[in-house]
Amino acid sequence: MKPLVIAIDGPAGAGKSTVARKLAERLGLLYVDSGATYRAVALKALKAGVSPDDEAVVAELVAGANVQFVVDDSGPRVILDGEDVATAIRSPEVALAAAKVSSYPVVRQKMVDLQRSFARDRGMVMEGRDIGTVVFPKASLKIFLSAAPEERARRRLKDDQQWGQAASLPQTIAAIAQRDQLDKERKLSPLVPAPDAVEIDSTHLSADQVVARILELVRERKLIEE
């Protein structure tokens, strides 16, 4: 029996991480934040003093990068060259750099191969921007989660503050708009809903309400045994 893979895509601040984490917990599946892998590459470039705009040098860096995703009692963690970088990859600077380096074919191919390797055992819930379209085009269930821009900015600001990142709402709105543009205009794997994705607008929904809706879809499609 092939692993159950649920793909949750959507723009920054749509609530993907919270929903995916809660859904994975409810279903007993692995939770994977695909964006963390690109952030790790971006962090490696920044720490090396390399501009995220320098595709050739970034490609060389990613070729030698050891990015791992581990799950233990403390939850999922991203390991870069043997170092836990779960907190370091959460800065706005790294997030913006990740949007740039993730557009490079060499980076994207290596990270997609890594992400696909996570599909094991019973299955997983993976969130990102091209999970249902590129990483797992045959995923058991595909969700495209969206929300109004200002609501997404408020959520992202709250998340950033939890990671100790200081920013204002106007700054976060501007950062969200810039990330949206980069994601949508990316030639390789742009941010678009998969043709067979179920679209959910979470602007006026709590994370638990979104999870409940997805669980309904899981039951309707008989993806789990009850």
C-alpha cells in the first residue's frame, strides 16, 4: 500500500504550516515543511557571503550542501551540514533569499529529490508552493490554501514574532507582496493551484476549521480506515 500523501500549497501567510502540522497530528502522519529546505540553502548562501542573485555560485553551494530533515521527540528539525538551523532559517532575510534561490533549476531539483524521499511508512502531510503540481503530482489529496493579503500579513507577523523576529505590520505586508510576486513570476514551478486541488479560502476560518474541512475530504475519499 503506497504512503498517503496530502499536499498543501498556497502563498506565504495562508496558514499552511499550522494547518499541515495539526492535520498530520490528527492523522498520525509525518509533517514536512518543504520551504524549510529552500531556506536552508538560502541560509548557507548568506552565511558564505554569497548573493542569492548569483545563480552559478549558489548552484555550487547547493551541490555540496547536506540538508536533512529529522523528526524526534522535539518535533521536525532541519539540519544543515550537521547543524540544527530550525530557528536560523526563520528570519525575513532568509525567507526573501529563499524565494530567489528556489527559482534556480539545480537548487530546485536537489530539494525536490530530497522532499520526495520523505514519503515513507504510512505517509505525510507536506506543505509548500509546488507540492501538488511538481513534487507529488499524484498526491492522494491536494489542497490550495489562500487568504486575503492583509490577513496573511497578520499571520506571518505573528509567526515571525514567535521566532523572535521583530517587524511591523506594514513591513510584513510589503514582504508578503514581494514574496507573492517572486513566487508567481518564477519560471520554474510557479505558485499555481494544481488542476485537481481543492481550494480553501481561510481568511475567515480558524486553523482548526480548515483542518476539519480537510478531514471531511479525507473521509469522503476514503483515504483512511476508520
